Amino acid sequence: MSPAPNQKGYITNLNLTLFGLGTALFPRVLTGLKIPSVINFLHFLFIPLACGSVLVGARSKDPKQLALTKRLLIGLFILLIIVCASALINQAGIINAVLDYLLLAEPFMLILTIVSMPMTWQSYHSFRAWLVQAMLINTLFAYVQKYVFHMDTLFGSEDNIKGLFIGQGAGHVVGGSVAMTFAAYYFINARNKPLWFRIGIVCLCINHILISDTKQVLVAFMVAYLLLSFLNFKDIKRALIYLLIGVLISGGFYWAIYNFESLHAYRTWIRPEIYASDGEATQLKFATFRIVPQYFHSPLNWLLGLGPGHTVGRLGGWMLYNYWDLLSPLGATVHQASEEIWVVVAKSWLGDKSSFFSPLFGWAGIWGDLGVLGLGIYFYLAILVWHYVCVTDTSKYLMMTLFVFGMIFSQLEEPGYTLIVASIIGLDWQAKRITNLKKLGIAI
């Protein structure tokens, strides 16, 4: 049989995957050019389409790859059942269930898509180059917004430095998260580039964080680094090196916030009195866990939450409100719980200081919408990826940043960020796969 049809199908799947990824990264730029906002939803179509296309055409006989695919598919199916059950008992709209499922499942679908592809070094490098260029464009957009259009002074806030995520409420946070992901990935993986050049890229991205005032992004990456250091304690030598670097970076950062004016905003967090059990920060951060149970009407709510889009995830927090004109005719529903939590945010003097104090964060959103069962299956999927797909420290580090971000804000459900991380995790797995096959003398 001629290999041409399979190769043609593979090229189509690769391009379809990149197109789906592009629809998650660039639509905000296009809506700024007056293209209808429905374009922001295209990735919900193309990422599952690419995943289905790859799986249907998959011809792998690798037992480990097949076992991983099976586990991920089972996990995704159980997540779908939980979302539908939660929507049913809470009378949430069908569109709520569809969007909430895709927001949570999409990164896992993309990982499944990438690891199921029969990549060669050429296709791996093509995908990787596309991804690096997209992340670089995000930071270049931020520099143009700051130094060419002066959008921070023109509109009175650094929050307007959003990179590719123009017009998105938390676009500056998403743009900053992508920038730091780029910095970490490029510094570690672009070993064919001079050290000074890689350091320059890191500095470029860190300055992106500073000019966009996304303080929590830098802190999240530092905390994730420290957590990864502790997890690597089985390799004492490497763990001690990581820990020493982490201590030096943390100590240097603490010194810098008291000696550089551009970092003075970080002092807002160094106020022990607001973190006491009755302190303003603690009360605001955990408001979701006080308010949501007040609306539970049966024991099932502890298991399945208040329904997709009904609490503080990205969907219920602001997505439904931002796209109400588009989603309301499709039967979208909102809940009083999410409205009440926004009232708490508005009344708090910390509410507009930083998303670091926000009660609308990822883990709270999954728990509020889907209960402990939803949270459990999400962790199960994450553990599968960590154990079977995260084959490098870079992958584990970036996944750990997702875990930390889940305690801060809504990045767990921000496709522009999560799909970047998912792509890197999948590509690192492919790089190791190709290397192992080459060692075995197997041509690909």
C-alpha cells in the first residue's frame, strides 16, 4: 500500500491541529478588526475535530501509547457524564454544559491529539517553530502596546497591555502567563542558541510581566518552581540544586521589591494582618466556599455542584455575561451564587487590587460548578498527564504552574494559555518518543 494517503492525512491533521490552536490564540486580534465575536468560539470546534480526526486515523501498535489513549478517553468520558449530570440536576442550559466541558477538557484533548500523531523530527520542529513564533508574537504585541501606542497611559492602566489577548478582561494576565511560559520553555529547550540570547528572551518576557502589571504570574512561576524542587527530592542532588536556585531567586525578588520602584506594587501582598483568619484577603479569597453551599438544595450538590457555569469558573464568572447576547438565545443560564460572589468582590477594598485575592479561581470554580466528583475527575486526568506524558522537567514545571494558577485565578480555563502548555507537554513527549525510536534503529 502506498504511504501517500496516510502521509496526506497526517499533514491534514497536523495543519488542523495548528489551525485549532491558532483560533485560540489570535481571535482577539481579529475581533479588534471588527470580525464578529463568534470567532472566539472556533477553537471549541477545531480542537475536538482535530482530536477525533487523529484518533480515527491512528494506526499505532505501541501498547503504552494505546493504554494512555484509553485512559485519557475514559477520563474525558467520565468528565462528560459528570458535567451532564450536574447540568441535569441543577437545570443548567445545554450550552452551559457544552462550554464548561470544552473549557475543562480541551487541553487534555490537545495532548491526546499530539501524542497520537506519528510525528517525525521534521514535523516536530515545524510544530515547535510555529508555537515559539506565536508566543514571541504575543510578547511583541505587548511591547507595541506599551511603547508605540502607550495603551497603559492612554487608557490609564497597565491592564491594557494584553499581548495577543486584546479586549479580553483578564487578557493582561493570560498574555503574561504565555510570556513566562515562553521564557521558561525557550531558555531550557533552545540549546542551539547562545546563552546570552536565551537570557535576553527571558528578560524580554519578564519585562512583559512588569509592563502589564501581572504580578501574580511571576509569583505563580516562582511557587511552581519551589514545588517542583520538593517533588524532585528522590534525586537529592538535583533537588538541592533546584532548591538553592529557588531560595536565591526568592531572596533576590524580596530584596528587589524594596529597592526597585517598578516592583513596589508587590508590597501589597506582604501584609500579614490581611491574611489572618478574619483578615480581608482570607475572607475575600474563600468567599466562594461560604456562599456556594448556601444554595445547595440536596446532598447531590456536594457531589455535583450547582451546575456548569453557575458559580465562579470562567464560564459563570464572566464568559456568560460577556457573550450573553450570543448565548442567551441558545438557552444559557446563570445563577444567583455567581452574582452574589461578584457583589462581595465589589464591596472589598482588595477586590480591584489584584486577581491574587480573587475568589473566582480555577479550583473553586470546578468545585462550585461540578462538586467533588468534577474536581476528582479533573485531578485524575491531570495525574494521568503528569505520570504518563510529562517526560521532562520542563513539562512538569509548566504543569505545576497550572496547579498554582488554579489557586489564584481562572487560567485553568483560559484556552489561550492552557493550550500552549498542553502543546509543549505533548511536544516534549513526542521528542522523547522520536529519540527512543532512533536509538532502537526504527525509521520514522
